[in-house]
Amino acid sequence: MFTSRLDQWKHARAFIEDFCRGASVARDACLKANLVIEELFLNTVKHGHRGGSDAPVWIRLTANDGQVSLTYEDRAPPFNPFARATREMLEALAETRREGGLGVLLAHGLTASAEYAYLYGRNRIQLTLA
């Protein structure tokens, strides 16, 4: 668990890297996990909590046969970055936008599956990396 603050990202990144080492996850899979979680985490801080909050972010990682799965939860307002409508909107805006949204598109390309739910005041994203 980490607080929704930019300075906490370095701790979350260390957690991911420690997990990858301990679970003998291949370097490319670890880099994908890091990139996807970074995008989710920074979106929580910047957009969900408008620059930061003491609200928690939960990250759970598992590895099975070289494939990394993760569950990411936060208490930001409901937002599904993997919804079809969100992806279509970001793709339509990609050529005119200078900042923001492109990381979500990249994260889409790195996932084999994605599920979203808003439960008990939490966004819950469950992903399996491609």
C-alpha cells in the first residue's frame, strides 16, 4: 500500500522490482509491469486526486508461468481507463493532444486482459500483461 503522492512512486517502483527479482520474472515482463503501473499510479495522483492525497493505493502482483498479473486499487473517483469508450476517445484525441492520455493507450497495448470494477469506494483494475 502506498499513498497517492508523486514521491511515493519511487517506493512503488522498488516494490515492483523486488517482486520481479523474487519471482524470477523476465526483465521485459518486469519493465511492462513497471510501465503499466506507473501510468495507473500517476493518473491516480494527477487526475484522481488532483495532485496528491494521503488516500491509499494498493498494488498486488502475481506471476504464473512467466506471465505477470496485477490488481491495482485506489480511492479516486470512479474511472475505467480500459473502457472501450475511454480508449476510443483517447485515440481520437491523440493527434491533437500534447500531454495526457497517451500512456493509457500504451498500457492498453501491453495487456492481454483487463477488468475494471468500482467496489466499496475503490477503483479496482485487474490486468494480465501481454
